[in-house]
Amino acid sequence: MKISNLALQIRNLPSLQDKSIKNNNLDFKNLFFEKIKEIDTSQKEAQRMLEALAKGEDVDFTEVALAISKADLDFKLLLRVRNKILEAYQEIMRMQI
């Protein structure tokens, strides 16, 4: 998955939301878990490429650097989303009924 694809999906969240209403297959929880799995895959791929480079296998250094950067960026995005969710939850808990 390319970084531009992830950015495009984030920009199109309202359209994804409309599809989930029709299909009832894609809700926030499933979308979130799907993205976590994708981030985990990119982390594992970057680790695999880094290990191959360290072993002296024929791996392009630029591809390794790009995979590591992508994995780092994906993880930072995940942390930001998690922090926003926690902030929203805390704000709801502070509300007086």
C-alpha cells in the first residue's frame, strides 16, 4: 500500500462512511483494525528488508530506507489517531449530565 493511497482514503472517509451505511460491513472498528493490520505488515516488511540488508543480501538501500520511512510515518499516523480518540473519549467523560 502506498502512502498516497492511505492519504486518499483518509480524505475520502465520508464516502467510506456512506458505503458502510449501505453495506453495513465497514464500520469504524473494522476500518481501524484493518489499518492496524496494514501498519503491522509495513513494520514487518521494513524489519525484513533491514535484516536482509544487514545479512548482505542483494537489497536496494533506497528501498530499505523508503520502507523504514513508510513504516515510521504509518506508525506516527496511527499514534495521532489513537491520541485523538483518547482526547474525544476524555472530553465525553468530562461532560456533565
